[in-house]
Amino acid sequence: MERREFLKKCCATAPVLLAVAHVGSPQDTPQAPAKAPAYDPTKHYYGMAIDVAACIGCGRCAEACKTENKVPREPIFFRTWIERYVTRKDGETTVDSPNGGIDGFPALADEKSIERAYYVPKLCNHCAAAPCVQVCPIGATFTTRDGVVLVDDSYCMACSYCVEACPYGMRYINPTTHVADKCTFCYHRVTRGLLPACVEVCPTNARIFGEVTRPNSPLTTFRRLGSLHVLKPDLNARPKVFYANLVDGEVR
Ligand code: SF4
Ligand code: SF4
């Protein structure tokens, strides 16, 4: 019996035993993906800002993410996607995201009745107090020293606890790898000094990636320039994806 199947069976019947079993030798600790040899995670702490006013809904970020991370092409699997919010003058707000925005958005009917319309890119918030990390019974979902929430594929048993626990709907069970999947901030790239694929392709710099706390980093500078929001702040998950130019409370 494969280790993952064994763990799955155990999890269904004895979660306490599993928690104890996980306290093992150092080599039992879930691992981040391979990174550059000189990379020191203690010198970084990552987050992202999204400038909603700059996003044009072109969907290049969602497409680049699918290619970079081999996300299944079916339009129900995304690590990042774009939502379009349309608020009419009568106060009604509708949201659409056809194929995550990858193919663009259909023209809006009755333009005169529109109060405002804007695009909101979504991705894992890499929460500092992540509910998904807290519920994983075997520590397969974990937070790196540099503040990125990852899944160790060799540990994950696809129990879906984390999928259920994420209040932002950012996780899915990958039908190819059969483990929990979501945005990694392109950890395999950023640990080599590259930007996440979605940030690199954005033609309007609507996505600003970098150090959350380092003075004068692009992200810190951007955060100083205006008021930012996080999604669902009342949950105290402490998201590290910050939104600028968002109508407070309208986007969840
Ligand atoms: Fe976990 Fe969801 Fe927060 Fe990402 S957004 S860290 S998947 S709880
Ligand atoms: Fe918005 Fe940039 Fe993504 Fe285009 S690539 S949808 S502008 S965030």
C-alpha cells in the first residue's frame, strides 16, 4: 500500500494518531520545491499588491499561470483568475469570470445603466494565519520561512480539508496530480530571483510582487501610496495579497 493511501485510511479513522505520527525525524518534514543553492528564505517575506484601477481584464496573467504551472486547461481549475464586477445605477452588482478571464469578457449590455465596472484578479492570499495550514492533519500544507503557503505533493493525501477550509475558494484537487493545488507565488521562480509568471506578463503592472516588510521595496513603496484592502479582513487570516482602488466591502 502506498504511503499516501495508508495515511488516507488512517485519517478517516484516527486523526489524533496521525498528528502524533507526524512528529518524526527531520527528513519527515514537508519540503518546499527545489530552490537556488544560494537562496536564503530567512531574508525574504513575500506578498503581492493588486492595483484594481490598472487591471484591464486582458487575462494574460491567468493564461501565463496555467502554462507556467501546468494547471489543467478545463475552465474549473485555476491558480489565478479575473473577476469582472459591474454595479448598475439601481445598486445591483453582478460578477462574471468566463474561463477565468483568459478569453476576455463579453461586451456589457445597456452601458448607460452602469455605475462602475472593474476587474479583480484573484489568487491565493498566502495568509499569515492560514486556515488551510491549520486544518491539514499531516502538515502537508505549510508556510515557508519567506511567507509562502505551499503543498508538499509527496505528503498530500487529497483529503480536501484545506479545500473546504480556505475561505477564499483558492484550492482544488488537481485531477492530474491527485493532490491539493493552488498558487505558489511561482516559488520555483521567485527563489531564483524571477517574478511570478502572472506579474511578469501583466502589461499594466497591475500586479506588484515583492517584499512585504523591506523598506523601499516596490511592494512597500506601493503600499505607502494609498489605502489598501485585504479580502474578508474580519476572518483574521491576515492575507498578504493587498488590493488598491477597491470599493470597500464590495469584493469578497
Ligand atoms: Fe490558504 Fe486560502 Fe489563505 Fe491561500 S487564501 S493561504 S489557500 S486560506
Ligand atoms: Fe489584469 Fe494584468 Fe492580469 Fe491583464 S495581466 S488581467 S491587466 S492583472
